[in-house]
Amino acid sequence: MNTALSDRKIQRRALAGSLVGSTIEWYDFLLYATVAPIVFAPQFFPDSDPFVAIMLAYFGHALTFFIRPFGGVFFAHIGDRIGRKKTLVVTLSMMGLGTMAIGLIPNYDQIGVWAPALLFACRIVQGLAIGGEWGGALLLAFEYAPKERRGFFGAIPQTGVTWGLILGNLALLTSLGIAGPDVFAQWAWRIPFIISVVLIFLGLWIRKELDETPAFKKILERGAVERNPLGATLRKHWVEVLIAIAVKAVETAPFYIFVSFMVSYAKSELGYTNSQALLAIMIGALVSSFFMPMCGSLSDRFGRVPVYVFGVILLAAITVPYFFLAQLGVLGFIVASVLAVGIAWSFVTATLGTMMSELFSANVRYTGITLGYQIGAAIFSGTAPMIAIALTEKTNHHWWPIPIYVIFLAVLSLVGVFVAVRRKQAASQVTS
């Protein structure tokens, strides 16, 4: 009994360490995406046409996604060779320093072209950090989880995305409300970035008591540590990596369309204020944060694939009503549409991490899930706001091409799941 109680205590601590660290990382990472059209476009690229300025600001957003696979490969190599815990300490510290530095960078009027150069340099540091953090935070929960509750445990670090978004938007709304629009644009936008350093110390303190995961300990005991995790993953699991990239597509691009692109689109085209757009997104994120663990538990009961597929179909179906309601210009309608998207998206993201983790053996799991997740993010996430802006610009600011793009991604992800199911069926027939 004492052993069981001790195990549950360790598992709860692992969940807390995974959730808190993931939340802090995504708070840091997503602040930029929210602030980009509001602050970075006019202050760091003021000599450009407004459309070009926003695209350049979003390039800083996209840049991190191109960098993330490199950070992911580097830190996943360390995670599969040396351990999950050590890796997470480094990635969390890097992210905090990069975020704080963004809050301290002078703007274009003060230091000229050095301003955007330093901004992009900080985003590169953030991209390297988040590239390694996601896989480590997920495995911290997944590899401590009881087998029958892996879906629930795997969903908890995924809520770090929405909790981080909520904290970021809350910090921005508080700064905006206290300082007012003019002072916020001048300097108060920096406060949420600078206070990140406090959150980093909190995350490191919570994680410091954790040991390596049981799965990694078993690898060490067997002497089965993979000397070249990347090479082994690409030789033996390249199809699984492609599957992971495909299933990531519909989870990641719509998220950045709805939480980043919609901030500028809602203000410039639909008549909402920045505060209204941020508030609507924050409400949707709050609902998703509580809904995701429920979806993870459903995947423990009914399976990952049925829950994931239901979410993909629902997300694709909701996209058109989302934009239709949002364009009516009523705050209640955009809140309702964001809530609907948030619930649909929860089914997808809650099961994604666990589903990816179950594709790979433990000795290359960190590398495998990181490659799939971060390459998928590089292809579909970083470009999503830019593609959305380009599509609306080409169609005289109409929203209808965006649902078509989301539906295309949904089909791609469903194909990835279909291939994964067929491979699993084929493997089970061979073993039987």
C-alpha cells in the first residue's frame, strides 16, 4: 500500500512538473504570436508598407518553426542518450532568457535595423528551446503514467499550450488595461516578456525533485541506450515519423490561424478591438484547458484513433460557421465560435502526444516524437498566419479560402491515421 501511495505521489509530481514547465514554455513562445501584429509590425518594421510590416513580424513567428526541428534533434539526442530531466532544465532556461531579452530590445526608432535583427535572434533561441521542450515534457508525463491512463497523462502537458496562451493573454490584457493603448504600445507591452524570468525559476523549482522516467531507467538498466538515436529513428521508424508529421498538420495550423491571425483580422476587417479578440481567444483556451483531460480519458476508454478522428472531422466542419459568426461583428458570436473551435480542437490535441509516443520504442521515443512534431510544426504552424493573410489578401479580404485550407489539412491528417492503423494491423498479423 505504501509503495502504491508513493508511486501515485511520484506520478502526480511528474504531471505537475510536466504541466508547469510546458505552460511556462508556451506562455513565452506564444506571447510573440499575439503581440506581432499589434506591436512588432509598427515598432520594429516601421518603414514598410503595413501589409509587408505584418508579414515581416509574422516571419519572426515562422522563423522559430523552421528552427524548432534543429533544436528538437539536438535536445532529443541528449534526451535519448543522457536523460529527459537534464534536457528539460536546459530548454526551460533557454526559453526564459530568450523571452526576457525580447522585452528588453529597443525598437527600430532607437537602434535601427539592429532591432529586428535582435528580435529574430531571440526568436531563434526560443525556437531551439521549444524544439526540445515539448517532447521532454510529454514524455515526463507519458513515461510515468500507468498503462491504462496514458491518454489522460499525455493530455495534461498538452494543456500547457492553452494555459500558456491564457497566461500570456491575461498578462497582455492586464498591461493594456492598466497602461492604456498608448502607453502599452510605447513600453508596457514589454512587462509580460520580462516577468517570464520569474516563471522560469518557478518551473525549475517544481521539476528539481523529479528523477528520470521509469522507461528511461529501464533502458539504462538493460544497457539499451541508443548511441545514435537520430540515425536509428530514420533507419527503422521513418514511416512513423511521416505519420506523426501528417497527424500534426490539422492540430497545429488551425491553432495559429485562430489565435494569431484572427487577432489582426478581427480588428482590421471585422471591427473588433484588440481586447475583445484577446478575450474571446482566452475564453476558448480556458474551456479547452479543462476539456482536454476529459478527451484524454476518453481515449483511454475508446482508443486514441476514434477520439482523434472525431476531433478532426468536427474541427473541419466547424471552420465555416466559425468565420461566418465572427464576421457578424458581435462579441457574443465570436466568443461562441471560438468556444466551438476550442472544443473540437481539444479532441485532436489531447490525443496527439500519446498517439505519437505509442508509435516509437522507448530508446528512440524522444527523437521520434520530436521529429514528427517539430517538422510538422515547421511545415504547417509557422506558415499558417502568413498563408491566411495571403489568402485573404488575394481574395479582397474574404475569409472563405481559409476553411478550404483547414479541410485540406484535415484530409492529410486522416490519411496519416489510416496508414498508422493499417501498419498496426499488418504488424499484429505477422506476430500472430
